[in-house]
Amino acid sequence: MTTIGKNTAVTGEVRSTEDLTIEGRIDGPVLCESSAVVVTASAHVTGDIIARDITVFGRTTGQLVATDTVDLRSDAVVRGTVVSARFILNPEARFDGRVEPQHLEAALRVARYEQKKRDAVGVR
């Protein structure tokens, strides 16, 4: 498991092949497709998150795409679209967006395409 600490701010893309806990701030996409991402109460992510499971205690702005579950806990503040097979919304969480479980495969294809484009630019 990897942890991005409370006093850490990242601008740009974050990729992980193992479970990821975010305690700090990330401005950019988080790609962790085969693992889980936890956004702790102290964290703020501005950008899309793509993972197997996403659990939010903190703040996110962007699209949350999970091949399995998106779980918004009681103190979560989420703005954006949720695309996942399962969606759990705690009644005390604040959610401003929409849920589109029917678009999971399309969202994953678009995310992979965008990642390939970023990779091609980085290679040059």
C-alpha cells in the first residue's frame, strides 16, 4: 500500500499498481485501475479517480470511475460523476453530481485512451 501524506501536494498524474491512500492534495488524475483508492478526511483530490474500489471520506472534484464500488462516507464532499458497478452513498455525505452505472465500460475506454495520449506526449 502507498500513502500520499497529509503534508504532500501533487500536481499532475498519479499512477499506482497497489492500493493507494491519499491524505494530502492531488490536482490531476489518479489511476489505480486494479487496486483500491481511499481519500481520507484530510484529503482533497481535483481530478478523475479510476480504480477498482474508491472510498471517499474527504473531498473530490471530478469523475470517480470504479470497476467495483464507489463508497461515499459520512463526511465526504463529492462533486462530479460517479461511474461504477456499485454505489454506496452515506446519508450524511454531500454529493453534487450524477451516477451513471450504465457507462462503466465507455468511461474505462475513454480513460485508457486519454492515458495513452498522455504517455505518447511524455515519450517525446
